[in-house]
Amino acid sequence: MSIAFLRLLPDTDGTGRCNIYIDPRVLEGKEYNNEGMVRAAWLTLHEALETESTQQKGVVFLVYLEGALLRHFDRTLVKHLANSIRG
């Protein structure tokens, strides 16, 4: 969890949905395992779901892409995250 490639922002959007900020550049040069990253994502989602409006209206993922290059995207990690969220 010390890498913090995604985090829950303190404010909701205009409709009451929680915002989760993702910065793929943070992962560059870091050692991590996919299982740990999926666990971190789920902990962040559960934190967001503590808000009743998020339970009703959902979550917004904000992906910061300025300066991001293809090498910043770990396709295997993205696949694990997508499969985990999809169910």
C-alpha cells in the first residue's frame, strides 16, 4: 500500500459519487505484486463504499495521464484489476 498508485480523494463529485484518483506513472521502477495491488484497490473501494451516496450512485475513477507513456501501464495488473472488479 506504500506505492499509492490509487487513492480516494477527500471530496465527492457534484452528484455525491466518490472519486478515486489513479496515477499509473507512480508504478514505474517500483517492485510490487499483482495480488497486493488488487488488494489495495479493493481496500480503497471499500473505503469509498463507506459513504452512503457512493453506495447509491457509484464511484468515479480519475486516471491522470499527463506525462504517462505506454510503459507506465502494466497490462497484467490492469487485467487483474478489471477481472477483480468485474467479478
